Amino acid sequence: MNTVKPKSGHQSLRKARVSLPNHAYLITTTTINHEPFFNDFHAACAAAKCFETSEILGDAKLLAWVLMPDHVHWLIQLGQHDDLSIVVNRLKSFSARITNRVLNRKGKLWAAAYYDHALRAEEDLKTVARYIVANPLRANLVKHIADYPFWNAVWL
């Protein structure tokens, strides 16, 4: 009997991934080995600046994001041209290069894989954005979101 071993790990994250124009996606990606690179204020500032750069996003829009010490959450609305994987790879690549420069290091910064959730029609973008930016509160990094500098949402 020929049995097929189920895919696990990073391969299973890519299984059935689709990229729909004008659709919103919640993306989560971690740093390599969950290293808390973004505990360094200057490294976090450098990465955050990349998230706000239109050349990196292309025709996609970053609706909300939060940068945590060892991971990031992005709420991305795709445009007409670039697939989700292209937008995510650009965000990871550019932010890794500039962050590595600030930290005076070389090598991978982000884990290869990422988790994506395509928002369903009934999911409210603002509710998802509030959930994203509340991450530092749930992680007990701050008592008030206004005290955490590494997040943004287009509704502000």
C-alpha cells in the first residue's frame, strides 16, 4: 500500500494558499528561532519604517500592523498586480536588510514561512485591526496601546 505522508511545518502553511486581488489578509511571521530582535528600539524603528514604504508595498495597502519583539502581524489588502507572497517577501526582505544593518549582523532575520488568513466577507476589517494592534496589551508589554510605538492602522 502506498501511503502519502501528510505535509508538516512550513510546507503545510503553503498548502492551498491563494492570492486574490483586492482581498484582505492577516499575515503573521516570526523571526528566525523566535529571536527577539525587535527588543532593540533602533532595530524596531528601522523595520517599522519599511512597513510604511509604498515602494515596498507596490499596489497593496498595509491597513494595520504591529511589530512585536519576535514576530509581526500585518493586515494587507492586495491590489491588482502583486500576489500575496510577493508583497510579504518584499516586506520581509527589505525589513531584514535594514534591521540587520542596524544590529550589525548578517543572516536570516525572518523565518521562511508565514501564516496567512484570508478575511471572509463577514469579518470586519476594523475589528481585525483592533485585534492586531492590541497584541502588545495581551503580551503585557504595555498597559496602554498609546505607550507602544510599533503599530499603525489606516483608520487613525
